[in-house]
Amino acid sequence: MLEVKDLHVTVEGSEILKGLNLTVNPGEVHALMGPNGAGKSTLSAVIAGKDGYEVTSGEVLFEGKNLLEMEIEERALAGILLGFQYPVEIPGVKNIYLLKAALNAQRVARGEEEIPAPEFMKLVREQLSFMKMDGSFLQRAVNEGFSGGEKKRNEILQMLVLQPKLAMLDEIDSGLDIDAMKVVAEGINSLRNADRAILMVTHYERLLEHIVPDRVHVLVDGRIVKSGDKNLANELEARGYEWVLEESAA
Amino acid sequence: MSAAHAFLQRLGERVDDEPTWVAARRQAGAARFEALGFPTKRDEAWKYTDVRRIAEGEFTLADDAELDEARFAALGMPLDAHRLVFVDGVFSAALSDLTDLPDGVSIEPLTTAMRTNHEAIGGAIGRLAGVDFSPFTALNVALSEEGAVVRIGQGAVVEKPIYVVFASRANESARMSHPRVLVMAGARSQSTVVEHYAGEVGAANFTNVVSEVMLERGAIVDHYKLQEASSEDLHVASIHVEQGRDSRFTSFNLNLGGALVRTDLVTDLNAQGAETHYNGLFFVQGRQHVDNHTLVNHNAPNTFSNENYKGILNDRARGVFNGKVVVKRDSQQIEAYQNNANLLLSDRAEIDTKPELEIYADDVKCSHGATTGQLDEEAVFSLRTRGIDEQMARGLLTLAFAGEVMDQVRLPVIAERVERAVAGKLPERFNLADLVEVSDALEEA
């Protein structure tokens, strides 16, 4: 589904990603781990299409198509959704409006009819209660005045409504208490299916207790230096990153 | 020869069979206009607004109101309303609809009102806006012929809006008009008045309107001014409001069109309990210039005013906001709030904003502020990552900026019109009126 090949990315003149390779297949959950500054968030930003990231070489394919040539919204319509580490507040735009506009943009792109209002409200209400959010959320402006945990839940709510093919979650666990973490993890787990891929960028192993990954990658200095199964995450938790660095240098 | 004199001379001698007192009023207006002259940038109130395009223009007065249904339909709003239509200032009986007026309500063209009831109307008109307010009000007095007169009797509640349309045609040569609007809202009456200025594409006319709104004790008036003149039209307006005890006036000053636009809005809160709400929105692009000057006079204790003006400027457009609140001596226990926020969508757009407070009493609650900013690019990105295209993302955020003002608009037809102008065609109403209904229905189910 997602193929990242020898990706080099420069931000403000300095190279952050230095030949990153990664393949994510449908049905898989990948965790990308690594110390601060390794380039974890850069990868998701490049895939989402954020400005200020210059791809100097390499390619990113999504379902065989060159992702880097697509507009930001085209990537979203193709089925990629990024859950932000720091979701932006959008004063004046109601959550409900964003959800409906985004869902309809997808449907129109697929050549379908816009969703009828009752069907939409039913869908949204179901997902809301699943995320343990109350109805007032819908009438509030996107993320405005939300606590950290509410913002993260809201990102997952958008995923549940929009049902992406590839869900990328950038440090979705940061700033969550254990209860919020459980709700968020449940939301993410409910997204798992044979056709969907999930790519999680995280610092901590804690999240991976709740969402068990198929593959764990260690990103150090712009490259994936080690990949393994879920046990790798446990090992990182126990031993830190130093041994991986030494091993890869050897 | 002064520019003002030359301006009147170009119009030539007018042959009218008006009563002498009307002719005398005209002459007084003309004399005052010539004495004041067109304002220049040296006048503080006109510092940022250059009216040479008006002063040097060659305009004639229209003498017909021809506009077929199709052309009118392209300009007017589908409002279920009592409707008065003027075409380049000339009354059109054919396009107006004054059937089924409620008891105690009279809506007439000025000429008719003057003929049938000249004592009541002649005395009221010009009482709030005489020849001294500005050169343009003087010019209006000199040249005004027609207008709308709305009288709402004591206790009358007018359910439908009173919709006054001023259509500006794409004429072969430029026209000008100097309409009057007079609204006399009786005690405890309730009404909504919409002044709609709509220009055809290619219209290049000059409109110079003076409106007076008088609210007696306990009257409630919602006043909309929706200005959608063409990109070549020149538009000068002043709105003068006088409020009696416990009356409530709500103004919506919505400017979307025009090449050069100036609006003055003045309210005198003359008795206890009077409250006024100023909601303003201007959206300008290209080389449009829109100037809003507002003034609230708290002439009595226990009066309230709240002003919120939002400006959205694109391209090389220019905006001016000058909002003044004056609290007279002994006007204690008043509240006055004022806010102006502007959104610049282009580096070359420009806004001059000046909130002013003059307070001569000590027991007051007042605040004012002005901000200017740009669209949040992070928010644009964030919306696009949800599949919303860039144009719509920017439109939504722009509309969100206008939200506080738009949320107050109680006529959906007007809200939709403004939404479309600001954000383009959206898949649905920004306030999601239909979804709210569905949601409520689900709640009950």
C-alpha cells in the first residue's frame, strides 16, 4: 500500500531523512519509534504534504501512485489521513461541519452522492459515543478550547468517520492520561481490518501495549536501522536506543 | 469655480413643478453643498477616502425605471417581503409589491407620501440628517426626488421584512440618484427593514442615499443594509438613527460590492433603556475601497451599545473603519463595547482602523479594540489533510472569521448571500441549519 524508497528530505537546508525505506501492506499496523530528532514526524509530514519539506531524492508510492506529485487534499481523498500530534484549533468552524464537508468531499471524489443528513447524523452519533464524547462536541469549533486529550480523541473521531485506507498517527499518545489512552487505543483498534494499514509514530512503548503492532521500526538519524515484531518495542523499552545504535554502527 | 459648483452646473437647469417650500429646501441644500464643497483628504473624516471619482464624474438623473422581470430577478433577493423597488432612484410600481400591508403600517414612495401627507413627512424628513452633516447629505437634499417612507403605527408588529431595493442599471451613460429612506417606528412596534443596493454587471452609477430611522418608546427595528453594487458603482450613504426609551435598534451593515463606498452610521440614544447593536461586515477585493464611519451618542443614562465590525480584504482593496462612541456628561451607567477585526487575504490589501471613545461620565463600562491578521496557514493545511480543497478551506476559514457577525443575521436569504460572496458555493449552509433539525429529531426519537 505504502512504499517509501530511499527517501531523502531536507528541512531548512539540513537533511533530516537520509535514505528511508519502508513498506506497509494492507492489514498491517506499523510502529515507527526512535529518539527525538530522528525524523519520525518528518516522515508523516512529507506523506501528508506539508509545506517546508524538500524531497531531494527517493520516492513515496501509495497504491502504486506517486504520492509526492499529489496535492494535499488529493492524498486525503486517496485514503491517507494524518492524525496530528498537535491538532490545530480552527475557531468558527464547527466539528460537525468539518466532518460533513470532509466526508462529502470523499464521496464526491468517488463519484457517490453526498450523504443524506439523517444517515450522517446517525453515523456521527455512533462514533461519538464510541469515543465517549458527548453531543456538544459537534457544535463546538474544531479543537477550540479542547484539552489535549479531547483534541486527540477528536482526531480519532475523524478517522472513524472518514475511514481512511492508511491512518497515520503522529505521537497520538502524547499528553494522554491512562483513561484517555484506553479510549484512543480502542478507537484505533476498531479501525484495524484486512484492508487498512496503520502507521503510528511514537516515543513510548506504552501505547503499543494497547495497540499491538505487526512491525516495529527504529528510526535513527534519518534512517530505519532496525525492524522487528512487537518484541522489539519491549526491548527498546527495557534497554533504550543505545544498543540499536551500536549494533547498526557495527 | 469650485468642484461642487461645477458638479451642479453639469446637471443643468431642472424644470420642476414642485411646491415652493420643496424648491426652497433644494436651494438650501445646493447652497450648503457649494459652501462645504466636496471633502478632501485634508478633512479628518475623509482622510483615507478620495472622492474625486465622484466630484469629477458626469452623472445625469434617470427619468425612467425600466427594468424587466428577468433583470430584476438577477438582482433582487427572493424574500417574502413587502417590497419597494427603485431603479436608478426612480420608483418602479411594476416591480414593487405593497399588497397585504398589516394594519397600522404604511409603506410608500416618498413622492406619494409627500403628496398625501406632506405635513407629517415633510416635518420628519431631514430632522436627523440635515444639510450640515456632510457635503453629501447637503447634495442629497439638493437633488433628492424619491425614496421610501415607512411608517409603523404604535404597537404594530410587521411579520414580513420591509424590503427596499435600489437597483443600479448598466446604463449607456452614468446616472446618479439621491434617495431618502425614512422609517418611523411607533411605540412598541416591531419591524425589519432591508435596504438592498444591487448593481448590474457594468453599472457605473453614483448613489448618494440618506436614511433616517426614528424609534419611539419600546420600538424594535432590525435594519439591514446589504450593499452589492457593481465593481464600478460609487456609493455614499448615511444612516441616522434616533432612539427613544427602551427601544432596540440592530444594524447590519453588509458591504460586498462597489468601487468606492462610504457609509456613515450615527445613532443617538436619547432615553434610558435604549440599546443599539452595530454589526458590520465588509468583503472587498480588486481595487475596491470601503469606508465605514460609525458613531454612537450615549445621550442618556442606562443606555447600551455594542459594535462588532469585521473586514475581509483581498487583492489591492482598501478598507477604513472609524468607530466612535461618545458618552455625554451625566450619562451614567452606560455600557459601550466596540470591536473591529480585519482579515487581510493579500499582502497588498490595506486597512486603516481607528476606534475612538470619548467619555464624559464616570460610571460607565466601555471597551474597544481593533485587530488585523491573516488566515492561519496551519488551519488551511489541517483542513486540506481532511480532503477539503484549498479554495474551500480558505473560504471556510474566511467565513469563520465573519462568523460572529453572521451568526446574528436573522434573515437566512441574506446570510446565504453573504456566505456565497465570501466563501463561494459551499456544499451546505455554514450554520448547518438542516443538520440542527435532523439532530433535534434524532434526539427526540
